[in-house]
Amino acid sequence: MSSSSSSTTTSPNAGNNLSAPMAVDGQASFFPADVVHAAKDVLSSIVGSAMCVYTGQPFDTVKVRMQARPEAFSSPIQCFISTFREEGLRALWKGSVPALVGAVSENAVAFSVNQQLKRILADLEGYGLGNESNQESRKAEAKEESLVVPFLTGGFTGIFTSAALCPSDVIKCKVQVSRAMLKTGETAMDAQEMLVHVLKTQGVKGLFVGLGAQFARDIPFYAFFFGTYELSLVALKAYTTMPQEGAYLVAGGLAGVAGWAAVMPIDMAKSIIQTSPNPKSLIPTMMDVARTRGPMALYSGLGVAVFRAFPANAALFLGYELAREILD
């Protein structure tokens, strides 16, 4: 974080002058540096979120439908073709609006929290180097510790994103499976209709069905997500001649794959909980799936999730990083 400009440090009344500008990244600003950084993170995450959602939504629709109604589809390809034939191309983007709302709120929280944690740690003199006598030894230890830091800050970030994402995730999942459940007497609804329906029948608490499962998924997901991205980006820049934009794409794609591969069984149970009329808690739901469908059923949709994760999250990080560079 940049220090104050000379115009604020030389004036004895600068601290009490609300109109005195401060320097942020070398430029004058009338807002605190943390506010400016957070605003840039949020705006950049909006760009990345839009690119992510519309790149990956067809794959997400297939994943959720296979998880919620596995008996209706024999494979992701069959689900994709069936959805396209019976409902049209637009059905593959069903749930895009709540997904975008959720992605914007989730990524705004995720990137701003994660980036702020990184800035705080960077201000702590190399993660706690201090003024110890054995500086070289501590620097080596700090370098090793720094490899773990992105995973820790990522996991901490997941705590905040869970609360932000849960309501839109509930609506998105219900919208995605509503048309596929017509044969069971359910009525297909769009996002707005589903929101009204949930609020009328379950109240506000209905928007937080599966919140425990959301926490259980998002904390490890973001640990692997941001951890893998940071380490991949460092490795790509150090050992390849790949253009910077290419590094963003590859590292972002790998981050998405690592995150989803780590939490797929939990995500499977979460989808069931959030679309079931009589949901159970996470562990009983996972046990029911393993008992009735077999343990491997917990990985239903893994292929399509991973297949979606690479392009969607490559687009997310590319959009975020490029927007951040422009804003900086």
C-alpha cells in the first residue's frame, strides 16, 4: 500500500483536512488507499464474472441436472443433447441471471477479501521477518511459508463467499432443474418467479438452505483455487516464455480444475440439498447417495465440472487481471 503524498505530510493540518488527497499507486486520491484498492478489485471482478458465467453456464447446467436427476441422463453428452433438443439452445444458459448475480457478489467478495489479505501480509515485512539477527535463514523460511500463504488466505476467503453466494446458488440450482422435473409435477420457473416462490413458501430462510454445505464446499474450494492460481502463475512466469495473458488463462484454468476436483462430493450433496423439497444436512445426504447409488455417485458431474472449470475460470482470471491492469 502506497504512503501518503508530500502534499498531505508537509501540512500540519493535513490529517484533519477531509479534502486533502492521498497517493494511491503513485496517483492522488481523495479516498483512503484501502477503499480505492477494494473498488478496483470489485470492478475488475465484475468483468471477470461476466466472462466466467457466460463461458461456463452450459456446462454448469448439465452438471447440476445430472447431480439432481441422475436417473434421467446416462452421460453429460446425453444430458447436453437432450436439453438442447427438448428445450432449445437458450435452456443451456438457464439460470444465467442468478448465476451472474451470484458470481458478481461471490467474486467481488472473494477477490477483494483475498487481495486485501495479501496486502496486509505484504505489509508485515515478508510475513513476519521483523528485525531478527538471522535474516538469511528467516528469508528462506519465509519463502517456503509463502508457498502456503495463498492456500490459507484462499480458505479464509471462502468463509465470506459462502454467505454471499448461498441465496443466488439456491435459486440458480432450482431454476436449472425445474424444467427437468416437469414429469414429476413441478412447474418450470424463471429466476424471478423462483425467488418469489421460495420467499412465499419458505421465507428468507429458504434462500439459505444448504448454507452449511456451502461453507463446507467453499472453504477448501477457495484454498485450492487461489493457492493453485498463485503457484501456477509464479511457475509459468519463471519457467516459460508464455505471454502474460496466456499465463493468466492457463493459471486460471488450472485453479478452477483444482478447486472443483477437491470439492466435488460436497458440491454433489449441496446440489441435492438445495433442490430437494425435504433436504437433509450434508453428511446424511452424502451417506444416502453412497448407499443408494454407490460411492462413485458422489463424483457425478465431475467430468463436466472439470471440463467447464478450465475455460470458465481462465476467462474469470483473464478478465479480472486485464481489468485490474487498466484500472491501475
